[in-house]
Amino acid sequence: MKKGNLYLIPCTLGDSAVADVIPSLVNSVINSTDIYIVEEIKTARRFLKKAGILKPIDDLQFRTLNEHTDLNTVSNYLNEIVDGKNIGLLSEAGCPSVADPGSEIVKLAHKKNIKVIPLVGPSSILLALMASGFNGQNFAFNGYLPKDKTERINKIKELERLANIKKQSQIFIETPYRNMQLLDDLKYICSPATMLCVAVDITLNSEKIITASISDWKNYNSDINKRPTVFIIGT
Amino acid sequence: MKKGNLYLIPCTLGDSAVADVIPSLVNSVINSTDIYIVEEIKTARRFLKKAGILKPIDDLQFRTLNEHTDLNTVSNYLNEIVDGKNIGLLSEAGCPSVADPGSEIVKLAHKKNIKVIPLVGPSSILLALMASGFNGQNFAFNGYLPKDKTERINKIKELERLANIKKQSQIFIETPYRNMQLLDDLKYICSPATMLCVAVDITLNSEKIITASISDWKNYNSDINKRPTVFIIGT
């Protein structure tokens, strides 16, 4: 029997229209997939409805994968693929297994020789990089910065140094309620000539993407508190 | 008068159907945009037709941006935005200003306080990372490896070291006709336990994405000659 596939299914970044950020192929895939691995069932159900799934949601199977999941359970999550069924890995926001826990499932799929098919969707990291004007031939995504003050200062200095010396754009994020603090830290720690891109609410109506020098940022009041934001230091 | 926008318009990666990889918003944008900045006019016209542009192609304006473009000319490329017109920056394949020359235009837009709107589309780099099963919370894209043999060996060793020590997935590419040579180099230089993902023909029918250890790759004959390929070393 032909095995099923593991589809990596992207999700909208907040409240944007599905058709604005997700190609229609995703609609065909969700209509041929009954089993989903998700971070949270409630938001997954909501997304699948919004994305036009035709089958009643209660007929679908959901398996959760988040920080509370026992990794022993996960080893059974892909069993039905051997029987020819497709399984979908859904992200909470954006692309699965980029800046989220999904990569463990993908690893398991490769071990079992299961075909992994990634589908196109919005990635705030990539969209911010495109719109920053910074070097897109060499870049790094660093996830969250450390919380400890000294480590955080050192990390920011290291990112600034890498951006300047290696011409490698340095992308990072912060828990949204700490965004203003991070922006203040960057203004205080980085050299006035360093270029910073701040990309807020990507793909939403309130989207705002600004690239300016640290000295210009000092004269600019930007309200990024509690809004999803991607930061990039680059050249 | 309200200024126009600079839209960053993604393109298919080779011969896939537009609806499979590009959201329908792109269709609305190209039908409200008459001026395009492109690497090569011929392929841009072909893509716009395939993406469903309604206006006759001969009524559009094209400006080229590639290695032959005089940078003094480029400074005028966004002039009509001040008069309220939209301008589209198109990539040859995938997302503009990631691994292509577009970022100079985006930089110029930020200098002129022009709104930059990135649109969702296929990025072989991001899709390969998603499907690799490697760490997606920390990764770097390194572009092309050096051609000089000693520099190349050193670079591969450095990428392997960064992937292991920093748990930072290392993404890189090669000119397609040298893919087999690079794969051989990786088999020869990297440690047998190092994990390598090779992602070929992403989004096409012939797509193949395999993650395995270097020792497994040694027993595996993979024909990646002249096919667009993304390589990732990761954990």
C-alpha cells in the first residue's frame, strides 16, 4: 500500500484573510487530510474552518504537540501514514517547524522514510527580512534574546558585531510585552550608525516596517508594545 | 497626494502552478501595478501572464536590476511612487531580496520613506528548513560556498562546527551543475554522524527532501545534478 504524506501546513499570522497569505493548494490538502498534529486544538479547529475545510470538524482527529506533550506518545503520532493516510502538521501562526516545536515530528518522519511536503505560507521572519532592505544573501535567525541583563547586552553586542563584520543580517524576536524594553536596549547599546529594522504586525492591516539607523530610532516614537514584532540588525 | 507602495512580489520556483505556491492577493496587486523592477524582462513578462495579469503586457513598464545595472540609474527607479503609483519588485524565482539583488531597491525605498509591502510566496530556503526536521529556532543562510578548494573545505568544517556547537542549522546553496561535487565534498569532509538535509526541486512534482546522516548519504545515490538544491547541516 502507498504510504501517506506528512504535510507541513502554514497558518495565518493573526487575523488576516486566508487567501491573502495562503495559496489555494492548502485548501486541497486540508480536504484530503483527516489527522492533524497541532499545538492547541481550539485554534487549529478555528483555522481549518477559516481555510475552508468541508468535512465536519468533529470527524477530524487532533493530536497535540506542545511543551506539555510526553515525547513517548509522539513516537506513535505518524502511525496511520503507513496505512496510506495523510497527516497534517499545523503551526499556531506561520510556518510549522520554524520557530515552533514541530521539527520533532519532521525528524520522526525522516526516520520512518515518510515523505515530508512543506506548503507555502507566511513567515514573519522571511517577510521581515525581504522588507528590511538588508543583506538577504547571508542572514541568521537567533530566536529570543536572553532575559538576563548582562547576557542580553553581550548578545546584542555580538549580533551587531556579526552584522557588521560578516555582513550577516541578524534576525531576532522578543515576547511581545517586552518589545518596548528591547527597542530601548537596542537604542542604548548599539552604535548610532547601526541599522535596525523593526517589522510589526506583518501581513495585518496595521503592518509597519521601518528600517533606520539607531540615531534615527532615538528620535522616533514607535508603539510596538504587545504587537508581534521581528527585529533585524543589518547592513 | 497619497504615495504609492513598493510591493515585493514573489514568483514560482520553476514550473509549478501559480495557485499552488502564491496566494491570490498577488493577483490583485499585479492588477493594480503597472511598473515593475525585474532581473530579466522576458521571464518577468512570462510570470505576470501566468499569474493572471489582465492589462496587455505591452502597456506595462519594466526596469531591469541585475549585475549589469548602473547603480546611478537605480536611484530614479522609484520616482513615480511619489505621484501615487505602485511599483512591483519581482524576483526571478522565489522571494525578492532573499538571495537576489533586490535589496538595494528596498533600501532606497526606506530612505525615501516609501511603504514596503512584502507578499507571501515560495522560498526554497525556508521550505527546505521546515522540511529538514532541523532546529528552526536558530538557523543561518550562508549563500554559496567558496569555489577555492582550501577555503571551501574550511567553510564546510566551520558550518559543521556551528551546527553542532550553536545548534544553529546551516543552510547553503551551490550553482546547480556543481551540486554533485558539493555532495561528494560533504560526504568526504563531514563526520559520519553529522546530519545533512538535501532538498531538491522544491514545490515541483519532482520534489525530493531527504535528511540522513553523512554515513547514510555515503550509501545513497542521489541524482541532484543541475537540479535546484538547498543543503542544510543541522541537528
